[in-house]
Amino acid sequence: MGRRKKIVQECEKLMDKPEQIRNIAIAAHVDHGKTTLTDNLLAGAGMIGQESAGQQLAMDTEEDEQERGITIDAANVSMTHEYEGNNHLINLIDTPGHVDFGGDVTRAMRAVDGALVVVDAVEGAMPQTETVLRQALREGVKPALFINKVDRLISELQEGPEEMQQRLTKVIRDVNELIRGMTEEMDDVDDWTVSVEGGTVGFGSALYKWGVSMPSMQRTGMDFGDIIDLERADKRQELHERTPLSDVVLDMVCEHFPDPIDAQPRRIPRVWRGDDTSDVAEQMRLVDDDGEVVLMVTDIGVDPHAGEIAAGRVFSGTIEKGQELYVSGTVGKNRVQSVGIYMGGEREEVEHVPAGNIAAVTGLKDAIAGSTVSSIEMTPFESIEHISEPVITKSVEAKNMDDLPKLIETLRQVSKEDPTIRIEINEDTGEHLISGQGELHLEVITQRIERNQGIPVTTGEPIVVYREAPTQATPEVEGISPNRHNRFYVSLEPLDQDIIDVLKKGEATMDMPELERREALQEAGMDKETSQNVEHIFKSNIFIDDTKGVQQLNETMELVLEGWEEALEDGPLAAEPVEGALIRLHDARLHEDAIHRGPAQVIPAVRNAVHRALIHAEVRLLEPIQNVRIDVPNEHMGAASGEIQGRRGRVDDMYQEGDLMVVEGIAPVDEMIGFSSDIRSATEGRASWNTENAGFRVLADNLQPEIIEEIRERKGMKLELPEGVDYF
């Protein structure tokens, strides 16, 4: 335990010296060797035993990452390294390799100041190398390059020094071309290209634990000739001892990556849209450990003992136990239960963590990945402007009933770690619906459940979520109870989009003081009188009570609202949720005897009235649509825009950005199923793309009948539409 304790003390000393801290990410195309490299660095820094580093890593796939029990997949790792007589604290975040999880990569980049881009010497720069570089540069994160798997050039491809040099020079040239293209328009960046002479390029083999760079060759006197000789003579251990990989990479990190004091003034304006003249902006620029606490949460992990751990970058202030902090987007405060830093992959609790570090905090129960946690209320980072409503759903069932409790637990956890996923659990049927942002999103989540939790599951086909919405105002409609003694008179009108947005964002709710709610609704365009009679709000629908002096209505109102909600939960067309309806109750005739106006009478009467009003209002299906952005080289631009147009989409804009063309447009989610494989083949894998949900729009009339029929069939409803629906 002695060594461990010493390391912890070392790190605690360094935490308070921002100029000796480096926060870095390792980013690479899938399978270019990030994980093996991270192992090496940990071993070199004495955090894990040398012998366990790089073991059984012939194939560095995720499965074996699991077997090795190194959760580098999500782990933040920290280590210390002595460079030119100074000890440095290096916090490393490993970024996920997958393109579709741009969100994770961006959040990881948000927490660091430097990115070590790893490229496989044999494969060279790949589409994803391009994507991760672009994400780093957009966030103002400085790159350096490590070319891995050089041993394969010698042993498999049998290349001599000349050929090797040509090949490596080409990789560096390609990476620099990407960096140049992406940084041309950045005024806050001097030349960020990488070079061997400048010491920002390293070469080596993470598998066999050796590495070289210009500075290391000068230090050890080893050149490529010596390396080729030792590699060919199978003296790999000697190679590792004479020029260990971890020294080369960690020296490069200390020498060439910016410390927080250098980086934050450049990075804050890129990642935070708040008022740059405010005190808190100044404190973040100065990495002021006496300032207000500001923590950007990059991920949420779970520790079997401590519960949920929020990890993230402290931009200002000092986090300590017992603080009461705000979490963006939630009400009230959370109390910090413990703070720690990562030692190797383990969390070590410490007294406090000052600005410039990556902290691990427990007790932030409301935090999700992407939250801003702070001691004052402030503009959050990563502005998530639109509320992402899930638009695609799959059913997930456990293959073995015994796994059910574990599956429910896992699903609940998933929805917390990934704020864009919604889970509905049907305890009766054992069927769970998991809704997310897109097809791939759900695929990966269900894979994770199987792989990490070992729960075999079966998933249904992807289902798109629709809405129903009225398109015109109606006259009064009557709803009659089964015993014919109770009658309700209602009318309906579509709400304005501005009002719907206010309701969806939660800016007008029944929990608010009435005055505030009235103001919010009037500001969005509702007339004064209507806003004063709001009786109830349900999702994005409003119920207005326009009755005057109806006997017994007060005690019946609760049932009326229940019937109203039930009617809107399942619209008349296909039992999909109704959005944007304003319903007025004008009058009601109720039986004087309470027994004859119970739930069995009132609820069906109201439901019937609301559904009839919706049909009068020509209710139509709305389908979810997505904004699509495709970044693609010039020659594939036509193919990329064709992919959008062929899916009932439209292309809104095309422009040049750096060395790529950007195609922007919108397309229905229903048509985007299977998009990822189609766009890959259409552009030879050169496109990177992003889809973002953009709300709902009315489905074309000619498609309405068939889609309604499909949904009704899937839900086991009778196929003929309710009478009066003949307006398509």
C-alpha cells in the first residue's frame, strides 16, 4: 500500500499547481490502439504493474477490454510524470471510438486541453481520425500525433528504413492537411500542425511497449535503424527497456500540451455562451481556485459502494465535501458527499479539488452527463437548446424471466447516464419500451445491456413515435354519458406553435404561481381572458373552464380532467398522443345524485366529447423529423444530398467549411431508418454526419390513411377509422 499512498500524496500536492497539470484526451479511429496505449502510460507511470500492461492484447477489441476489467471505455485515468525536474499531474480521458456518439466525444473534449490522436501506421488516417480531430479543434483543444503499430511495418510488411520513412511522412502529411483545413478560420489558434522536428509526433508500438520521437532519439541515441535491427532480431524486451513508450508519450504531453492557465482563456469563449464580462467568466479564464465553483460533468459512472459518481472538469473555484451546488436544468441544490481524483483507474477521495483538475464527485443526484454544476446560478455549458423528445422506440424483453429485475434496474440507470433516452416499463407484460434519438443509439444501448450486464434480451423492430394534432377550430360539441344523465359541451382550437414551445420547455406549468403562468402564456401570444381561465395543462395541451355557475361541477372537475387526459393520451386516429389542443368546457349538465355522476359516467362522456371535437378539428398525424448535417469531401456531395432527398427530405443549405462540404437539410425519422449504412456506402465511408431531432410536422395527406392503418394494426385496434374522418 506504501507506493499507492505516496502516489496519492504526490497528486494532492500537484492539484494546486495548475501549471503542472495536463488534461488530455486520447482519440482515434476504432481499433487503432487507444486502450493498449493507455495501459502502457499507466504502467510507465507506476500506476499498474508493468507485467499486466499490454497483456493478451493481440486483438484490442472491447470484449477483451471487459475481460481485462479495465473500464477504460468510460474511465478517467490520472498519473504523475517527472519531466525536466518537475513532477506533472496528467489527467487522461479516453473518448469512445464510435461516430454516432459525437455527444460523448464532444463532452470528453470539453473537459480537456490537449488531444493525443492515435493513428495506425498501416491503415493511416481514417474517416474517424478526421471526425475526432474536428471535434477537438472545434472545442479549442490542441492536437499531437502518435503513430502506433509501427512494428507491423517492419515485421509484416518487411519495410526498410526508406519505405518506412515515406509511409510515416505520408501519415503526418495527411493529418496536417486535416488540421490546416480545420483551423484556417480560427483566429485564436496559431499554427497547430504537428511535426517530428517540433517533437509533436511520436512513433511506436503500444503492443510491444516501445516508442520514439525526435527528442527521445537525441536522448537515447536510438534511431530507426537500431529499432529495425532489434525488432527483426525479436529483441522486443530490450527495445522496450531502451526506449520505453510511456516516457516518450508522457514527455510529449508535458512539453507540448497547454496547461489549464494557458488553455482556459482560449477555451472558455468556445464552450460557454454566457456573459464574458461577468465575474464568473473572469474566474474561469484565470483558473481561479478562490472563485465560484464551476464544474462541467462529462460522464456519470456507478460505483457499487459509493453509488453514482459524476466526473468532470473544474473550471473555477474549489469543490469540497458538504457544498450545496446548483445543477443546470434542475430546481434546488445538491449536496456534495465526497470529492476525489482518479489514481490510475481508481477513485481516491481527497479533501478538495481546485480549478484546472478533473474531479470525481458523489452526491450530485440530479446531474446527468452534460450538466453544469455551480455555486451560483449561471448560463450552463453545452447549451442543449431543444428538448430532445425521443422519436424512435424499441421493445426490449429479457429472454429469461429471472433477469427481469436486473433488466429494470439497468434500464433505469441507462436513462440517467444518457439524458436523451426515455424508458417506459410495463410491469404487467414484462415488455419495456426504450425510446431514443435514433436507430443506432438504441442498438448500442441494447448491446451494452447484453454485454456489460450479461442480460440476454430480445428487441423488437424500431417503431417511430407519431403525434396527433388538430388543424382548425370547432363549434361546440356535445358528449353524453352512458346513462344519458350527464352532458358536457366543449369546443377546441389548435394552439399556436409559440405556446406549444413554452409548454414543452416547461416555461408555463400548473406548479407555477398563477400570475407567472399567465404572463408566460400571454407573452407567447395567448389572450388575457383565456390565460385567466386555465384550469389544467397536460403535456402541450390546455384545458379552459369557461362555465358559469354549473351545479356540482367543482366536485366533478377531477373526473372531468381525468377523462380529458385519457382522451389526449390516445388520440382518435391511432391512439397516439395529442399535442397542441386548447379545449374549452362551455357548459355541463350533471345528475344531482352523486351516484349517477361517478367515474363510469363522467370519464367516457368527456372522452367522447374530446374525441368528437378533435375529429371536427380535422386532427392529423404529425411525424417526427430530424435535422441532418453531413460533412463530406467535394466529390461525394451529390451522393450525400441524394441520400436526404430520396428520403422525403429536403436539402436547405450547402456550403464549404474548411476542407469539406457541409450539406444541411431535414428528413422524416421514419425514412432515416437504415441511413447509417446507406450513407456509408454512398460516400465510400468518407462522410461524417449528425442528426438532431427537430420536432414534429404534419404528415402529407396522401400518406395519412396508410400510416394510421399500420399503427392501428400494430396496436390491435379495429381498422376502420372513427366516423367523420374522411378529410384526407
